[in-house]
Amino acid sequence: MPKRATKGGRGLPEALAGISGADNVFSEPSRLEEYSEDMAGFRATPAVVVRPSSEDEVRRIVALAGKRRVPIVPRGAGSSLTGAAVTKGAIILDMRRMDSVLKVDTVNWYARAQAGITLEDLNKRLAKEGFFFPPDPASSSLCTVGGAVAEGSGGLRCVKYGTVKDWVVALRVVLPNGRVSNFGEPLAKNRAGFDLVHLMVGSEGTLGVVTEAWLKIIPIPKATPKRLLITYGDWRSASDAICQLRASRIMPHIFEFLDRETIQAVNAHLDTKQDEAEATLIVDIEEDSLAEALETFKRNKPGKIVVAKDAAEAEAFYHIRSMAYLAIRGLGKAVQVEDIAVPVDRLGEYMAKVKETASRHGLRILVNGHAGDGNVHPVILYDEQDRASRAAAHRAFEEICRYGISIGGSVTGEHGIGVQKAKLLREQLEAHEGKEALRLMKEIKKLFDPDGIMNPGKYVEAA
């Protein structure tokens, strides 16, 4: 195990103020509260927050943390769902002041951006040049480039375009020793050395601080795909339709699903009247594949198929999916948003397991997710003030994760590990003959961070 950083440090706010200015250093309890919780409710109060405006400030702050052996956690918008962005007694490095797009290269097709810019603002800037950055996490209006890189984020367009890891070609990183290095090259092809870029993508702030990223971009498509909403009365039919569409070699732009209870929640939240079918699919299909796709969906006896008649109706369908989490949050005293990836051809089987688990534990588990890549988001409702309810939710969470592992899946497709799933990460790797891989991961952590200052006690280190 790496050495564990200590907590606190006398005069730390003053020392940080000497680097980033007193107006950008917070240690008052009222100011720390914003940084003490992530979007899933994981809590830990930091010692101090600092908001750097340059890479040199980041370098000096990290060097100070190393010298004093104080934990340090890089943070974007704090939209993590696994406890990755909160650490007790740490320096929180709020990167959001570093929010510039440094270059848009319309010949080599990349954008160079600082870590603190949101994905939404990045795409607004790219749209002026006729380009876009395809990965689109649900929190794109909030989440930053640095956070998306650190988390290896996904989103609705993953089925066609992949996740953030598929779009990063180079990074600029402040390492735990306070030194700065470029990883990778802003080139379409580069085979020089080990792929340290993709070691950093998804590293959850445990190996260094990303200050800049070179991201692949592509032209905004000239043709808008057709958006469909399809309902089925059972998950077997929905699953068959999903698998058959995949087997027919049709590539949707998005391919989402929601269960009955999620649609009910969305209807109540938005005051809409969508059919509350057992399974609802929302799909974007290119026009030249539309007829074949419709035939596939019809073959499995849908309740209805609606092709959006215009942009407004297409946006209304998208809104159903994008508002699902907000609609669900108000249903229980506490919610736990899960993230399991399973083989697409086991999706129907996995949905049945989730519902059976919910019934057996006396819980409500609502489900939505990405049908095209098998990424399932069960949302467990429980009462955090009730010990029995908390225990039931935890047992159900572990059961649906372990079942996912047993059918060849992963305990996370896009949300990451943090503190929440460290034990389950170990179980997944051991079940899938990756015990030696885990040993190597732990060695990599020690090599990068021998003093254990970077987001300690989480992820690989805790597995």
C-alpha cells in the first residue's frame, strides 16, 4: 500500500493563499459545505478549498500538498456518484477557473481545452466551427472536461460514438511530485511509448491532476437522425428487439430504455401522459436504416411506435430520458443510483433479476439506461433513517452488482468506483481472472503516488 497522507496542516490556508490569492481559498465551515458532498450524497468535509487559475498554481499547490503530506483531491463540478470527489481533511482543488478553449483545430480535428470548462460550454464553442465533441454525460451542463476525463464518463451517445476514453488523444498532467508532463500527442496516429493517456482516463484523480486535454472532435452531422419512441408490454419482447436491431448491423445514435415506474415518475414530474408500458425505448436512427429498424421493432409486437414528427417532438422524447433521475429523486427519502454494464444479449435476464431482487428485499428499484451498450442504471429507493431499510438497500445493491459480474458484466460502465465499489472491483477482477491485473494497478498507484496524497483511500488502492 502507498504511504497514507496525513490530514490538516497548520497555516495551510495561508500558504495556499500565497499561491492563488486569499479570495480563492476557503476554510470556513459554511464555504466547505458545498465541497463536502457529491451528487449521490457521499459526504466528507475537506480541510480547505483552493481555486487555481493556472497550471503553475496547480503545480505549486500539489508540491505543497506533497511537502506537507496533505491529501489533495482535484474536483470539477462534484457530479461524481461514488464518493470520488470528497475526502475528509483534504485540499480540494476546484479546477473551474481554468475554463478556456485554447485551440480548435479544424484541419487535424481536435480541441485543446483546460480542465475546468464544462462539456456544454465546450460544445457551444465548437459549434461555431461546425464541430462537436460526441460524449454526452447526463450532467454535461455541469461536468467539466477534467472531471469527465478523470471519470472516463459515458452518456447517451455512447452506443455510436463511445465514451470519453475514445476521444482523448493527449493530456497535460501535474503529477503528485509536483512536476508537469504531457502524455500522448494531438495526432490521429501515435505509437510512441506506453499509452499513459488512457491510464489517466478513468483514474479518478488518484494518479495526478489533468490541467489540459486534447480531444478529438468531428463535424456536426448534416442529417438529423429520426427519433423513435417504442413501448413493449414485457422485457422479453423489448430485449429481443434490442438484440435483433444489433444483429441487423444498424447503428443507432442513441438507444435508451426506461421501465414502467420510471415513466410513471417522469409523467408525475413533468405533468405528461406518456404510456406507462413495462418497457419504453427511445432510439435515434439514420433515415436510410429507418424502414429496416421499424420492421425489427414491429416484429416483436410493440404497444406503439411513434416517429417524432418534428424537432419539438424529438426533444420531448429526449426530455423523458434526460429528466428520469430528477423525476425519481423525489420518490424516496433516499436514492442510490447504480451503474452496471452487462452483455447486451443478457439485458432482459438482468432486468428480471433486478426486479426479483427488489421484490425479495421489499424495495422499489426503478431502472433506466443505455440499451445499445448494456449499461443499466438501477435506482434504489430507501429510507436512510431506517436501519432495516438501509441494510436492505445495501444487500440489494451488492446482489445486483454480483449478478452482473456472474454473467460477464462490470460493476460500472461509466460512474466509476470511488469508495462505493472498491470491494466489488476486487471481486470483479478476481472473478474474471484479473487478480494479477489488480496487483499491477496497485503497483502503478504506488509508482505514481508513493506518498499517497492523490485522492487517497479509494478506487484501486482500496480494492
